[in-house]
Amino acid sequence: MFKRFRRLRTNESIRSLVRETVITKDDLIYPLFIKSGENFKKEIDSMPGVFQFSIDKVLIEIEDVVSKGIKAVILFGIPQTKDSIGSDALDNHGIIATALRAIKEKFPDLYVITDLCFCEYTDHGHCGIINSDEDVDNDSTLEILAKQALVHLEAGADMLAPSGMMDGTIETLREALDLNGYENTPIMAYSTKFASGYYGPFRDVAESTPTFGDRRKYQMDPANINEAVNESIEDEMQGADILMVKPALAYLDVVRAIKEKTSLPMCVYNVSGEYAMLKNAGAEGLIDYERVMMETMIGFKRAGADLIITYHAKEVCDLLD
């Protein structure tokens, strides 16, 4: 018996046939950061290989993305002007609405998801309207979140991904979508989003660092797994179509715990800090970068993820080819 197991382990052809967890291109969602302006492409120092693009340049980038076999992207916007309520996010001619129309005109079959939040659009860097106590006003933020959602859908978004962690987000969006003829539009909830130190480089590329305080009051305590599970199940009950855990790498136990409680698809966001650690370790020769990258992707899938938002997506596709 022991010899038979050994033969299975040492025969690559057999190993591939009985492999329990597999990564495919269909698992991947590629983040794109779009900034106001023209002829603009800027690499982010803290995230090698990740760029801010103007709309004309992001169309060129998407040609490459599509050619590699990636079928879905998620968009983040950096407007020219920011204010206290993130007005650009509510404007039919704002950065994301304009980008959506351009992308859908040239790539009608690309599945385009939009991040719904206000941290990139507000001058204070928080995820909604700030009240007199310098806290995010949950209910006022929900009102403008619904407006942002409709702006994105009218411009051509295929899926919405609300990331602000306001209480009642999914219920509010589901009602707004149903009332406006978008009852079949799916919502991918950032249903368990932790107040994490892994987000640092993202704030460089999205230009979304808070000018005061932090986001711990409305994001999850990294120490709480039961609360994390409950947050995701609550979003399912409110009408979410896909649940998400963010960050991914340090929270695979949370992914597994939620997966065991739901039949909905699960997504993980392989965040900027996780990406930057692998990139820098690889550049210093400390790890076999490609091997560790793929091992990380397998870890996400093995924990229960059906979808992976990752800055590694193009490199993963190259290796799969």
C-alpha cells in the first residue's frame, strides 16, 4: 500500500489528474486604478508593476489583460477634485462613469466590476460623509452610496462591489437596484473587511489615506472570527450574491469558517501589502517568487475562495500558459 501511494506522488501525470485544488484564469479578477487626465501611466513605488492610468492608457492596458485570458476587472477611481462628500463618485461624468463607458464601448464582453466607496473621492479620505464628531455618518453615507451605484450601472457596470462596511449597505443597494430596473445585477459584498495594516500600499495607488483618525470604527477587528462570520452571513441575508474576505493571506481561517456557513460564492482580495511583500522578497532573492505566488493562489482556493482579486493576475496567467 505504501508503495502505491509513493507511485502516485512521484508520477506527475497522475498527480495532475488527482490534484484536489486547481487555479484557472476564470478565478481571477484584476484591479485597475484610473486617474483623471490624459496620456498618464504612473507606476507606484510601493507596488512594482501596478500603475495609475488615465482612461486612454487603461484601454491599452485592458487589451493586454484580455489577451492573457482575464475575463473580469475591478475599477477604482482617482478624481481630479475631491470634496467632503466625494461628489465625483456621484457624477455621471465622473472618472469611473466616464471610464466605464469607454471600456464598455471597446470591450463589450469584458466583465467590469466597480468598487463602491468614497475614500478615493473625499478630501478627508474616509469612506463616507463625516458628522460633527468626525465619525462616518452611516445612514447619510448609505443615501449617497445608492446614488453612486446607479451612476455606475447607468454607465455600464456589470457588478457592484461595496467596500465601505456601512451597516445596511447590501439591503440599501438591493432596494435601490430593484426599484430602478437592475434587479438582476449582482452585488459582491466586501462582507468581512478587516481594519488591517496590509492596506498600506493601496493607499498610495488609490490616494486614499485618511487625513485624520483611521477606519477601525467601521472595519472589522482582526481578532474576531465569530463577528467576521456573522458580518458575512448578515450580508447574505440582506441580498448579497458573492461574499468577500479582505485581506486574504492572514485570514484563510475566516474564509474557511464563512465557506462552511454559506452556499454563496466566496471571493478573497489578495491585497496590496501581500502583493508588495512577495514582490520585494522576490526582488531580493529571498524566495522563488513565481513558486510562492502560485502556492499563495492555491492556498486561497484551498481555503474556500471561488474568486481571487489579485494584482498578480497577469503573472498567474503567464504561468498557466
